[in-house]
Amino acid sequence: MSISESYEDEARKWFTRHLSGELNEATRAEFDTWLHQSGSHKRAYEAVARLWGDLDWSEVLNRDAMAAEQRPVLRSRSHISALGVAGGLIAAGIALGVFVLGKSPAVHHMPSPQPLLAETLYETGVGEVRTFELADGSEVTLAGHSRLAVKQMDGHRIVELREGDGYFKVSRDEQRPFTVETAQLAVTVLGTQFEINTKPDREEVSVTQGSVEVATSDRRQKVQLSVGQRAIVNRDQVETVSFDPSRTANWREGRLSFVNAPLQELIAETNQYYPGGVYLGAKDVSELRVTTSFRTDQAETAISGVARSLGLSVIKTDAGALVLIHSPAGK
């Protein structure tokens, strides 16, 4: 979704007021109200703040660019996210010979009462697996239907896995720890490789290189993991188990594997790759246990086989959804 020029103009004016120190308690409240009126407002403000940090202009050029009312607006849509840039700002950037389109913008602190607004979102669609390079040189591979937000890349590198699964190759930096946050846990490293899976009833961290610290979201429990160790976090409880590192993140090669896993877990992961969606038509089968492995592009065939092994039937709707139900009597 692109950001309209009116939103860009409003965002540019608010950002100018932040820089000039004009905001008092009343106008800060007015700004907060405007910012949270819609996602378009927030995206517009983030775009202005992001480009400000990227260009590192002089104060005179900043002031001139911010004051410009009629400048052409240049927009670009990248696979990661739609980046709308204020007209006056991009015009000044071109004058400086700064090329900002086609790269992942670095995230900088902004002169704002909410310094983490300028985050960068990386996401994948159903059935899509993609690797992204972050501003610090780290790499993250996202599984299907996953979302990662880069919240800060300055003194302490912080990202948030908001949905799905990710495999992280963290660039080593002794002075700047790298933290991945999820709903239930936080993983802190200096430089290593590990996988995070968000499942219906728990979250898992599996280490394939180096070591990591895993803490519950309330930071009350912490464990240190090394290669071949996995932390399972469920409701602020942490369990550590061993695993085979060679079997980590098989989804990167287009394969899903389950060992004595509940049916609801298999369905949740399959839905990251099967566009039609898989659903339970009977609630009492969600905890049935499944051991299987299949390619993500053969999900429909695999679900049919799983259903038969559990004594269930599969109905395919006109929209392509697969619904698992109890088999009719006598079948």
C-alpha cells in the first residue's frame, strides 16, 4: 500500500515540529492521536524518519527540504515492504546524489518521543521461503507466512519475530548483542546460527552453531544453549532437550517433518505453505499424534495420507480448503 501525498505532508510537518522542539504536552498528545488514527499515518511518519537517518544531511539542507511544499514524489515498492517517501525529502536526496531505493533502509534513532517507530518489516507469503540481509550483515531466512520486524540496529541489535519461523545467521559483534524477541521468549547472541519456531502451544529455539542465551518474556528464567541443544518455552516454563542439528529448519529445503507431533501442530505448519488452508472439522482430534515427513509442494497428498492413518476423512471445498472430519460409519 503506498502512502498518499496528504499523509506524507502531514508526517513531514509533524517531524519538522519534533526537530524544532515545538512540541509541548498538548501538541504531543495531538501527535499521538494523529499517529494512531491509521496505519497509513504511522507508515508515513516512519518513512520520513527513516530517510532522515539514511541521508545524514546538513541542518540547512534539512530545513530547506522540510519546508518544500511542491516537490515531485518518487515511490518504490520492494518485496520487503512498500516505502513511501516524502516529496521534499527525496528531492533533497537526489540533489545529494544519494541512492536510497532498492536497498533495505537502515533503522536509526529519530528525534521523537517514540524512538522505535522507524522499524523495517520483512515478511513472506504462504508457501514462500526467503532470505533477507539485515543492515548489520546478519541474515535471516523466513519460513512461509512469517513476519520479522527490525526494531533497532544501533547500540543493541533488536528484532522481533512476530509470526512464523526464522533461521538466523548473526554477524558477530562483541560490542552489540543481537536479540530476537517473540511473544514468549528472547534470544540474545553475539554471533551464531539458530532457528526459532513459533508453534500453537509453545516456542522453540534450536542452536546449530555457537551458543545463545534464551530467556522467558518476563526474563525470570534463562538458559544457555550450545550446538545440538533446543529450548522449549511454554507459558514461561523452559525445558532443554537435545536434537540432531542436521535436521534443523528442513523447511528451507521445502520439507516438513513431524515426530509424534499433535495434529493441530502439523496443520498449523502446513498452513504456512498450503494456500487453500487445512482445517479441523472435529475438535476432538486436535491432539492425535502424527509422525510423518513430506515436501511442502505435496501438502494435499500428505494431508490425505495423514487423515487415513488416523481414521479421518478429508473434504476439499470449492475454495481449495481441506477439512478433516470423522470418517462416516462403516468406512
